[in-house]
Amino acid sequence: MDFQIKNIEDLREEISRIRIIQEQQGVALAKRFNSPSAIFSSIMSLINSGSNDDGDKQPSIFNQDLLGLLSRIVLPVTLNKTVFKRSNILVKALVGLLSQKASNYISGDAVHTIWDKAKSIFSGMLKSKPQSTSKPMPHVPPPVVM
């Protein structure tokens, strides 16, 4: 605030200036919510986060795929019902908060990548078993007649 109030007249001028700003903002807000489509677009702009000035996308509830949305609910409930069953409410709240943050990183692509890695590890373990001692006969192509 760069305007200094030194006497009662300055205070009255500042109060009238603030009332004018309040009326202008009230009119602008009424224009924004004058139709159902305007209300819907305002709500959607609050739900869907846009890009920052840097250009990165902020995580939002609806920016995730189905697996990410399910993990927002299933992960905290499962942890609180199993691992932290006898914990106090503060621990359960902390688990809920941390699992909500962790669910931003859970997506179908991430689960698919982890599944592929686990599958390759297990298939590598199965292939490393020693095979039978008998050697198969080498395949010899038939002679070519001209």
C-alpha cells in the first residue's frame, strides 16, 4: 500500500475508493456467473489445472488415467486397513496424504513398465536353468541338385 493515511479525510477517501473497487468486482463476478455455461466453464477451470508460466502441467484429479484415479482411493484405504491397522489418527492422516501424493506417479504406463521388468527378470531366471545333457542333432540342409 503506497498511499499514506494521515487524517480522517484521507481515510474517508480510501474507504470510498475501496467501495468502488468492491462494486466493480461484484459486477465482474456477476457477469462471470450469469449463465449455466459460464458457471460450468468456471468450475471446470478450477478443477482442471492449466499450464504454468514455465509450461509444465500441474497434476490434477482428472489428468490421470483410471489406474491413477483408483490408486487415489484404494492405496490409502488399503494401507490404513492392513499395515497401519492399529495406528492413531495422525499416522493414518499422514499415510493418506502421502499416498495421495504418490498416486500422481501411478499410471497405466508406469505399472506396465514395472510389469515388463518383473516379467523379464523372472523369464531370465527360468531360462538360466540347466538344460538336458543330450545335444540335438544339427540340422543339415538337403543337397541341391542342378
